[in-house]
Amino acid sequence: MVFIVHMQHGHLLEQIIANFNSQFFMNDFVFLNPKYLRDGNEKELCDLLLILNDECIVVSVKGTDGKYKSDSKLQNWLVKKTWEGSKQAKGGINWLKKVSFTGRNLWNEDRKFEPNSLRAICGLTLLECSQHPFEPIEYEIRQPKSDVPLHVLSINDFLNVVVWLGSISDVFDYFSKRANVSHTFTGINQEQPLLAYYTLCSKDVNGFLGEDSEELGAMHQLHLMENLDRYNERDRVAGYVNAVVRELHTRHPSIESYMPPEFMNHVEPLENRSAYLQMTAMLNALPISNKVYLGQEIESLLKDLRHSGQAGCFAFKPLLREFVFVFACFSKLSRTQRIRSLHPMLPAALYSYNVTEGLGVAFDADNPDSGFDLSWVRDYKTFDENDQKLAEFLFPGQEQTLVADLFGQARPYMPE
């Protein structure tokens, strides 16, 4: 009976972590207990799989039996579970290259992945440490050798990384950079100084020094105390983009009731949808700074246009990417009219930004509950006179390239 209770506790931990991550990573990109077949038997690839485009993080979660442990027993438990979790994460990374597997996302839908379709940027071992959830714990970190970085964190530290960075893109970038300084860690509950350095000093963490940990930790704590309201506002405004990602999953049951007839042949059959996943991936891959900036622009446009009978739009090309987004808001137009109006905006934006792929999102400025409509254009290379004229009208000239901070405040981009 003790074994069964322990397993239930472990699965509960995995579910809690998965549900928490989904608030920032979205349900389509968090997979719980993916499995593959070996010799006719079903095997578990890992506890959690987090996916960003064709990259992933393989996660192993280790929970305690809930009993209080002396300091020496806790040390032994941490050493043992660090090795076990790291070995399992490494094994999962290796199997990614060799086998097809099935993962169940947090919509409770199964998705099949082919061998080598995902590249693991790292493995994570997450250790439950409710006995000492905050104070740093030093112990000997023993891990198997691996070509792919293997990290070990307390569950509490990992959840803090997620909540303060705010998006799957930023979390993936953080753990990619963390590999360069992982040698500075001597245990768990030691993440705050590096998170402070990454957030407040430089995303190039090579300058991070372990001896600065106390000062960085204090600096981060003060930063959070002074900016908690700004973080809450950041997440609220980023919600404009995240809401589109969530809503894309569930299609309107009678799309023919509002979709212009001339576009119906581009609508995928309900039982064979795949394009929505690619559209959600494009939006969800945006760093939190982009999501907040876009959310602020969308909110401002919606307020200006509400019940005005007018329309407005803006284009956004992510830095160093070869596609463009168009966000358009319409007042006093039906859903069918909004879709028709959005359609020509995309070629105009492609022409203006000299790219061949674009994603357009249409909002109803009068009713926030009426849903979103999207249009996706790929490999568009032939532009006519109407495209060029509309580009000059809607997107005149090339605007200055901007980058935003974690609260969405934009500044001119200066290449390093």
C-alpha cells in the first residue's frame, strides 16, 4: 500500500507541474507521461515533455514519500534522486531519436511524434523538497555524462523560473544559457541569483559568478517587491495573445455559418486539423516581451475603435524571423465581413516587410466575447498592384526596428 500511495503522490506532482506550466506554455505544448512501444510493451519516455517548435525539454519529477528526513537522510535522498532523475531524463532524450511515441497534451488529446522529430535542448530533474522549500541545500550533484545538458532544480525553483520569465520561449532560452554556468551550482534552491542575473543584468549569463549570489538574490527580491504589480499587469496584457492561442484549439461548430463561401475550400476538415497547431506555435513561440508589447497595442486599438464603426491594424515582424503578424480590429462589422477585410491585409504586410509568410488575427472591437478569426498565408511571392497600394496605405515605410523589455516597453534595436 505504501508503494501505491507513493506512485499516486508522484503522478499528482507531475499533474500539478503540468497544469501550472500550461498557464504560460499553453495546453497544446505540455505533454504528460509520453509513451513508446519496446518489444511489445508500453514504456514511459519521461514524466513531462515541454515543446517549442521542433525543440523540447525532457522532464523527470522526483517526489518524496512525505516523511520528515534528518539532514543526513535528506542529503542521501537528494543524491540518489538526482542520479535517478538525470539518468531517466538522459534515457528519454536518447529514445527521442530512436522511436516514435505518443504524448497526451493537457487538452487530453493524443499526438504522435516520429523518431528524431524533436531535438532536446536539455533534460530537467525536478526534486520535491517541501521539507526545506526555500533555503539553499548543498549536496554532491552526481549525474551521468551526457551530450545534452542535464539540469537539476527543486520544483519550487523551476516554478519560479516559469512564473517570472512568463513564456515558453523565455524558459527555453534560459535553460539553453544555464548550461554554460551549471558548474556553479552546488545543490538545489540556488536558482534565484542566476534568474536575477538573466532577468536584470544580461541574457548572456557567461558573466555570472557564484560569489555574487547573495548580492544578486537580494537584488532580485527587491526587484520583485517593487514590481509585483507590473508583473501582474504583464501577464494580464500578454493574455490578449495567449487567449488567441487557447481559442485556436476549439473551432466553431458551424464555421460555414460565417466563413465567406470563397474561403471554405481553405478550411481543414474537422477530423483532420493540423494548421491550427502551426498557427498556435507561431504565436506561442513569442517571448513574453513581444506578447506584452502586442497586448498593449491590441488593447489600445480595441479601446480606440470600440463602437466607432471604424477599423485599424498594425503589423509586427519578430526580430530575426522571416514572417509577419497582422493584428486588425473592426467595429460594427459581422464576422464574415471581418474575415473578408483581414484577407487582403496579409499580402500587403508581406510586401511591405519583404517576407513570404504571415499570420493575421481579426478582433471584434465591440464584443470581446465574439472570438477571433485568423488567416495564414505561406509561400506568397507574387504581388499585384492592389497589394502594393494597400501596403503603402496600411504600412507606409519601414518602421524602426524595436525590441521590448519584460514589461513590453519598446526601444530601438541596437545590434551587439
